[in-house]
Amino acid sequence: MTAWRDLPGSERAKYLYRIARALQERAREFAVLESMNGGKPIKESRDVDLPLAAAHFFYYAGWADKLEYAFPAMTPTPLGVAGQVIPWNFPLLMAAWKLAPALAAGNTAVLKPAETTPLTALLLGEVIQQADLPPGVVNILTGAGATGASLVGHPDVDKVAFTGSTEVGKQIRRAVAGTSKHLTLELGGKAANIVFEDAPVDQAVEGVVNGIFFNQGHVCCAGSRLLVQEPVFEELLEKLKVRLGTLRVGDPLDKNTDIGAINSRAQLEKIGELVARGVEEGAIMYQPPCDLPDRGFWFAPTLFTGVSQSHRIAREEIFGPVLSILTFRTPEEAVEKANNTPYGLSAGIWTEKGSRILWMAERMRAGVVWANTFNRFDPSSPFGGYKESGFGREGGRHGLEPYVRLEPVS
Ligand code: NAI
Ligand code: MG
């Protein structure tokens, strides 16, 4: 049998297209399982996770036979075995982000889903069998941190790709140091979502809500720090409070649910602890009246005002439905505050002025900058961070590069 890496790209593409189509055909089943898996609202699994996961396989299937055009004047060859460790916030989508470019480029993969969310990765395994991929090309390995560490440390792994906490990212970087393994890390974030006084306020309110409450705030690029220009602060805050009161928290399988379950007891405890610190440090907390189910892990949508840059809630990734609001006067001050973080994954800018968007985007130390929108993803668009948010890009042509060795055409 021809090895995966030696198949013509057009043949590898066929398998990837089959996976993409099977994900579309079985989208309802996957969406329900994803909401049961991690607790995210079904409308998000259905409208975001599933279509995007399929789109990633379609997109990279399209590159499989065009690799030589992706890297002009270079000859790309696959690295070998990719060891891929993914988190629990987008279990299927992260599997797609990792597997699709690796396979398109001719690598084989060992994928480890997070211990709290293995279900959709295992169902994806079934789809991969259904697509008739040669045995051993994709391997799905369940387990917790120790399993991830064994995978990363395995001598036959040529490339490590990790998405998760900055803490574990640092451990992995140490573990592969001094080896020939290639590494990409997608880590945490503390993104600024910046609203200027000329922004369309109602649209900005929706963007702010989506920025922090999407997927219960379990999003590495969540807009968790809202920076508002002083003249519109009061108006925006009032509108935000009203909007928070309309968010429904509860059963992830109910189509009307906006905020689902917190992924695990440990994550709920972490959110609770950071929120308590916010109150202790003197920030002012607001939660709308809201009924939470008796059983399970839930957290009401939460806003903090009176936040200063030194507060833990302004510095640390909470990874929950908690927004810290700060104010600014000038664009220069917004830039300074937005970049005042060890992270650099994403940022949002809300303004009617095109020139200001460009001026701000140039100055943001963030891998992704959204203008008058937030949390938008597309397989053709590279995603990744600066500083402690990691390095390497996923998505787009950029996302192929970590999976190939490049040599000048001789
Ligand atoms: P984590 O980084 O421990 O887990 C992510 C993945 O890494 C899981 O598959 C886990 O089994 C694996 N893992 C854990 N230790 C490992 C090791 N030593 N070697 C290899 N793999 C290992 O994240 P955790 O503890 O679940 O969440 C803690 C915080 O991390 C969250 O509160 C959040 O702030 C952040 N986080 C960020 C994510 C992101 O997308 N950037 C995703 C998940 C968590
Ligand atoms: Mg951990």
C-alpha cells in the first residue's frame, strides 16, 4: 500500500472531501453530541462549530494537490507524525483545525482530545473510518494531561501542535527543547474589545455580548476586557445591562439557550475564585436577575465596572462569562491599555471611522483584529497569537506551513 505521504495530493484531497461531506451529512448528530460533550448551547454547536469544522476539511482538501503553489520556489515535504493536543472549549472544531492541514500536507496524526470532551473526537474517528482513510493515518488517543505529555515526549513524533493553557504550553515548550520536533502553540488570551464614541452603539452592544458570552466565555480570543471611550460609557453600560437581562442560561440542548453549562467543576471553581477576587479588589460586580438550574455547573453573565489595570480580573484569563470594563479618553490611551497584557491573541475595534480602524489595527499587538465585529472565523483566515498567546498560525495558507519542511526548488 502506498504511504499516505506518497499519495498524490489529489488522492489525499478525496479523503478530506469525504470527511467534510460526512460531517455535513451527520451535522445534527454531531451538534447534539457536542452540546452534551462540553455544555455549549445547541444553537452554537449547530450554527458555528459544525459548519466551521466541515469548512476546514473542505478548505484544506483544496490545498492538498496545490502545495507547490502554496510555497512558491520551495519544495514542501511532510514532517511525519503530528502529535496534536487539543482543549475542551471547541472539541470538534479544534480537531478539525489540527487534522485538516496536517493530513492535507501528507502527515499522519495522533490527536489527543481533552479529558472532559472526548466524545465528538471519537465520533470523528468513526467518520474517518467511514471515509475509508488508510489505517493508522489518524489515531485518536483519549486521556488526561499525562497522556498528552507522553504523546509530546514520544520520540517518533516529529511535530507537536498544542492548544490550551499558557501554563501547559510552557511545559510543552520545555519538553521539546533540544529535540528536532517542530512546535506550534495556541494559548490563552485577554483580548481588548475597544468601543469608540462614534461607534454604532446597539451594534457594539451585540458585539460585546457575543465577544464575551459566546461559548460561556470559554474562548481563547474572547473579548474579556471592554475598553469604552468615556463619553459613551454610561449609555453603553445601561444598554449592556438591559441586554444581559435577556440572556437565557441553562439547558445546552434547548434551542433558546444563550449561555450553556460551564465545562467542568474545576473551571467553575476557577471562575468563582477570580470573580471573588474582583470583588475583594474593589471592582463593582453586576449580574442580572437570572434563574440557574439546580444541578450542574452554571455561571450567570457577569460585568465588572470600576476595574483598574492592576486587578486580577483585568489581567488573567478567566475563561468564563465575565466581562471587565475599563474606560479611556484618547486612541493612544486605548492602544496602551489594550496592549498592556502578557497575551496577544485578538482585539476588537468599534468605530465608524475607517482611518481609525487602520490606525488602531496597526498598533494592536494581537494576531487577529476584528473591526465592527467579533469572534468571526473563516478557514481561509490565519489565526494565532503574539507573546504568551503562543506562536504559529492555524487557518489559511499560513496554517499549512507548520506541517511541512520547505527546501528551495533545486
Ligand atoms: P490545559 O492546558 O491543562 O488542557 C488542554 C489540553 O492539554 C487537554 O487536552 C489536557 O489533557 C492537555 N494537557 C494537560 N497537561 C498536559 C501536559 N503536561 N502535556 C501535554 N498535554 C497536557 O487546560 P485546563 O487545565 O483544562 O484549563 C485551565 C485554563 O487554561 C482555563 O481556565 C483557561 O484559562 C485556559 N485554557 C485555554 C484554552 C485555549 O483555547 N487557549 C483552552 C483550554 C484552557
Ligand atoms: Mg490543566
